[in-house]
Amino acid sequence: MAERQHRRAGAALVTAVLAAGACTSGCSGGGATLGGAPAADPVKALRRAADTLVDAGSSKASTSMEMATGGTRVTIRGEGVYDYRARLGRLRVMLPQDPAGTSEHRPITELLTPGALFMKNRGAGVPADKWVRVDTATLSDGNLVTGGATDPLTAAEVLRGTRTATYVGATQLAGTAVRHYRGTADLAAAARGASGANRAALAAASRGFATATVPFDVYLDDEGRIRKLRHRFSFLNGQRKGTVAVASTTLLYDFGAATDVRLPAGRDIYAGEIAQGAGSEQP
């Protein structure tokens, strides 16, 4: 029973943010020359991008998730670090303001691990000093959307399902020369090529999204590392009986940055019932 409540808690996060956004009016939302030539086969190069991140070891990450439904647009932002070899990450996720605009939600700390998402300051009746654990394979989106931030390595592994890709051109990103590619990926194919627990998560996403085809834009540096990756997802919002468009952007920088991601002890994981309909209210 507690496990079902925790799965619902994860899925409710994005739904709650959309509900909050619906109450807010007026929502809105250079060509440097690279040292190397573009990949001769963009599809093969992008399918290897996740492996290149693992070789890089670690990085800092910034995330942005924009959701649009019924004329409303809201954005969730995150900052943190990721260890690609250990497949562990930590993000500080900021939710939008309350509908009245008079206060802000407390940041949610998220720990990204193979097969699980841990959230602290989740609200919905969870004590402030406790974590909620969500099994990502049980989420209909594989945690590409639920947590309000796409796991950076999972985002990269979506590219393992690249079906089409074209080279757009050379540019600069935060002072780094990059190559811009645009294409589409198939989530079912990505799941078959993914590593470990990401295989089950991406398989769940391929079944749960409105379409298993994911358009993307990706920017690679001269070493083939992802510097920016933007996916466009589409899923069905059960509460509103409509389709939600989601644009998830991941920026990766400071490769080799120190990471110290520690998972919570069992005694610190909340095992009680999570309030339904509490939305994203913080304690």
C-alpha cells in the first residue's frame, strides 16, 4: 500500500504543478568554427553519446522543464551534479510560485539512481526530514517527466533510439564550440539499447507517452560530450483528459566536477500514507 502511495506521489508532482499553473494568468513562456568536422554518420554518433558521458565521469547539470496544456505554460528548474559511472545524481528542483504569487515552494531535493527516484521536501504530508522513494520503472513516463527534471543519463540514453538525425551547424554554447544536431528518437528502441535499470524505465515511457517518437535537439562538443539536450515529450493528462506538451532541456558543464551523492538510510525513507490531492504544497 505504501509503495502504491509513493508511486502516486511521484506522478502527482507534475500534475500538481500544472494545476497550479492553470490558476495563474498571463503565463508565458553565433557561428564559431569547430576544431573537428561533424560526424560522418550523425545517427551512430548520437547513439554513442551516453557512453561518451560515462567516459567523461561526471559533470554539473542544469535542467528546465516547460509544460503546456490548455493555454497554460509553467516551468520547473533544477541544478545539481551527476556521476555517470556510478549512475547517481543530485538535483535541487525549484517549483513555480503559488497561484497567488505570494510565496514560493521550498526546493525539492532529488536523488537520481538506477531504478529509483528519491525526493525530500516533497510535501503532501511527508515530514520535512523524510525522503519519498519512487520506483521509476512503475511510472508511465519512466521518470522522464514525473520528477520535474529528466535524469541526465536517462536523457542521453534516449538518444540510443535515434532514428533520424541531421547536422544543423556549428555554434557556441557558453563559450564552448559545439555541433548542433536535430532528429527523432524511438523510446522502444532506446529501451532495448539502454543500460541496466534505465531499460525498464524507458520501456515504461515507450508505453506511457502519447507517442513513442521523441523529437530532440542536441549539441556535442569536440569530444562528443553532450553540452545541451532538448527533448519534446507528449503525454496524456488523466485528470484533464488532454495531452500535455513537455519540453525538457538539460545543460551539462564542468566535466570532471566532484560529486558526493549519498543515498538516504532506510530509516529516513517515509513509509506512511501520502496525502492525495495535497498537490505540491510544502510542509
